[in-house]
Amino acid sequence: MWDAVSLGRGRFTGLALVTACAFLPLSAEAQLSKTLVTPGPTAPAQKVFNLLVDLENSARANNGTGRTIIGQHCEAQKEIHQEGSYAGKYYNEAVRLSGGKKPAFTEMDLGPGWYQSSFNDNATEWRATFNGIGFLKDRWTYGDGLVGVSFHHPYPGSTSKNFENTLVETATNSSGQKVNLDDAWFRRLVDWQNNTAEYQTLLKDLKWAADRMQPLKDANVPVLFRPYHEMNKLSGRFWWANRDPYLYKQLWSIIFNYMTNTRGFKNLIWVWSPYNWDGQYGKSPWDYYPTEGADVVAVDIYSGNPYFPARYYDDLKRYNKPRMLAENDKLPVRWDKNISEIDARPWVIYNVWGDLLVKDVNGSGAPNYWNTENNYKAIKDTYSHSKVLTGGAQAPNGNANFNWMSVH
């Protein structure tokens, strides 16, 4: 019997039975482990992970039974501060443009901030983060699907919390002068053995991050947590990227230990997400794989045609984990292609980044024609594809093709 559904309600009904049976792998390939890297995970976190593993097992069976959860990242900082809108605008845009179908995975970011002078508990000053977390809590509570959290973390010790201060090339100090985030600084930052001043600034930031995520922990919401991503990026890189792999793994161990042991977050599903390793924008990421391991392995792809990422999908198979396309700017089902990305490579989760749902990745504000041409046909075709799992309630109260309450 299929674990995620059988553990959720104790019985199958209607479409839930059909959908669950469709996930059962029919090949002799070895089944993946359902053990999370977090010791003693919460029951909902385990049920969600069981679902992800079942989807991955079906994909590996290579018999056409694979299914993909469609996701939408919401850039709450941009939605609120730049556009004067609200946290979750891009989620609702996806619903509107798809013809009423909801994303089944919603992701928010804890940062990077909008030029606040510090990480603090002011819910008005940090309303994008507070409201974003609340939006995720609602999505889970109402049975709309799964949720995730990423963290574009301005460098520890920065006096202005903004995107520029997440990047090595543009980070500045309190005087507006370029700050030196060299390898010696990074080594001091992760030097927990000597309890350096830099390490203390990191812990201070992690406390703030955990405090913001505490409402999800208190509500027993399982979260796909994706910190310190794109660690293999070569340019336009975050302060944690392109470092000595050993030191990067120290950073991961610090946040893993803090969240898991110090703060007791047992609801997290850990996602490791390098940048596409094409040799131009990203280098080989394998030496950066965390010592503790990860629950989900992923990739961020913004360069090239998404219909040719077979290399990334195939390379990630070595970890025997569910595979996720964590960030992308193009919908996976395109009407002018003979085969969709969903058919060719059934990622467990396919997540579209923020306003790139409708805007070009170059930041010009021009339309993202891949998604918007022919009256947003790629969006509509993706959300109506038979192998795409959408969010919300099932009939008669909604149009989802999976019972998301079954993993509660």
C-alpha cells in the first residue's frame, strides 16, 4: 500500500486511489530509502518525504508513471517593497493565468531584506518575511500542497540587509565601501571551534532565521528547507559560493546542527541545490555535498533551453534522492515541442522563480515569451498536463488532482 496516503487517512477514496496507484513503480529497480537526515522527524515531514520518494521511484521506473509537483516561488520582498503588493502575489498570478489551478508547492525566502539595518523582530519592518511565512502556513493548513523556504542571506555582520550584500562582488560595509569577503574571512566565519567573532555574527543571523520559521514548527508544518544554494556558482556568486568545499560543508553543518539540535526543528526536509554545472556559470558541485547528506537534491537552471537539462537530471541520480528543479524561468510543458520536460524528465518538483513566471530573466521587465506567448499557453498547458500534480482541494471544492490532506 502506498505510504503517503495510507498513513494520512487510513483509506483510499475516489481519485486519491487512482493517483496513489499511479505512483507505484513497476520496475525492478531498487527502491530509495525513506529515511530523512533529521533524526526523529515529525510525522507530517515523514509523510511528505514518503510522497517525494514514491514519486522519484515512479520516475526511475521509466514506465510513464512519473508525476511532477508544479511549484511557484514567491518573492515577498519584491512583491511588497518593489511592487507595493502582497506576499503571495505570484502564487495568485499562477492561479489566474493557469485558468484557476493552484501550484502544489509554494516557496518563500527569509531574506534578503529591503535595506533594513538589522535582522530584528519588527513585524512591520520585516513584513515580507513575516507575511511570507504566514502565507506558507496557510497553504499547508488549508491543504493546498507542500511548502518550502529558501534563504538569500546577506553576509553575517552586514549593516544593510539587501540582495547586494548577499553577493561577493557587490557587498559593502556601513560606509558604503566594498567589503572584503575573502577566503580568510570565510574561514573565520565557520570556525566554530575557536568561537570567533565572525562565527558569533553567523549564529546571530541563524537565530533570527529560526525565529522567523518558528511559527511553521509550532504548527507542525513540514518545510522543504533550501539554504546556501548555488554554492558552485563561479560569478555573480553568493558569499558562500565557490569556496573551499570543506569550509562550505562546515557552514552547512553549522546551520544543520543549529536548526536540528539547538532549536529542535524536526519538521525540515533538507534540500541541496547547486547551480547548473555547465562549466561557464557553475562548476562541478559534487565536492560540496553536505557531510550530513540531504533529503532532496536539486538544481537551479537559468541558462539555456530547459528542454535539454538531461545532464543535470541524470547526474543527480547518483545520490538516490528525490530530484527537484528548484529554480527555473520556463514552464516545463510547451505546446510547440514534441515532448514535454515532464515526460522526458519527471522531476519530483518543478519550481518556477517569482516574477519570471511572466517576466524575462534579464531583468528588463520584458515579457517572458516562453511562458506568455499565445495567451499564456505554456502556463495553461503545464497546469492541465495529466502528469502534473496541482494544488488545492479536490472536487467538488476544487480542481486538484491529488488529496494533499492525505500527507497531513
